[in-house]
Amino acid sequence: MIAGSSLLAFCVLELTLCLIPGPAVLLTISTALRRGAGRGMSAAAGILAGNTLYFALSALGVVALVLASYQAFTVVKWAGAAYLAFLGIRSLFVREVPPFDAEPPANPGDKRVAFSSGFVTQVANPKAIVFFVAILPQFVDPHGNVPLQLVILALASLAIELLVLSGYVVAAERVRRSSFAHRAALWIERAGGAILVAIAVRIAREPLVSAP
């Protein structure tokens, strides 16, 4: 089992990192503002899925190998940045959007796009994988049951991130339903597109580091 002090320290660190407006937070807010709470939660689910993948790879001892393969991760990083840039540019040039006073009609395609954008943002972000290589091992006792410890840390991480991202979605939905958002729907859509492009640029410019 993981030590209580280590788990508490990990939770505090995870909460702090989640509250910082990084790519995951910005994407969730942008999606919720532009597409509603349902799509915002889909984006958050994609982000959590990306984290779950990295936790699984950590348990298998694969993350360090992925990071060590500079060329492989460069492809992942640039492909993710290109996808987010495409979504952002598409929103930048939109001509008309529905009013922001209600949740858009159910569209599985929209939710899939929101989920995939969240997943790509997390998987392609160099800071995310560096976290799993350089920071996560500091909270794991190599002499204990490593897979069990990683499961506990993963559950704690996912719970904290879900709580924080849900809070951002709720806040964004309140703004979306305001009279200001109703009047500025088109500009909010374009601002959301600009945020997506900014996230893509941030991911593309983030330097890769060697695994420790």
C-alpha cells in the first residue's frame, strides 16, 4: 500500500496542477462555452482518458520508453497540435452559431469531437508525459506493490481532476447562459477557436526532455 503521507502530498500536488489554467483547463472551458456543458464534460472525459492511458503505461513500465523515443513522441506531439489547430481554425472562420441560451441538440458526433480533442490534448502534451516519468515515481515505493500503488494514485488523480474540470464546466455554463454570451455567441465561438489554436501552439513549442 502507498503511505498516507505520500498519498496526501500527491493529492495536494495534483489539485494544484489541476487548478493552474493549462491546456486541459483551457480546452474544457472553451468547449463548455462554445458547445455547452455536455460537450465540456466530454472534453473532460477525453482528458481523463489520456491520463488513464498514461497511468496504465506507467504500470507496464512503458512511459519512459515512449519518452526516450524522441522521434515517436515528436510525431505524436505534432499530430496532436495539428488536430487541435484544425479545430480552432475551423471555429475562427465560422459565420453563424446558434444562440448560447440552451444546450445544443444531442449530436454524438459533437461529443466524439469534444472527447477526442480532450484525449489528444492530454496525450500530445509533453508536460503530461514528463509528469508520469519524472514526478509520479517520487510517490511510488519501489519495494512495495507498485501496480497497486499506481491504481490508488490513478483513482485519486482522476477523482481530483474530474472534480476540478467539472467545476470549470459549471462556471462556463453559467457564463454561457448569461445575456452577454447570448449577444456575443459568434465572438465566443471565435475566441474558443483562438484558444484551441493557442493550445496547439503551446503543445508544439513545448520542448521534449530526455527520460531520467
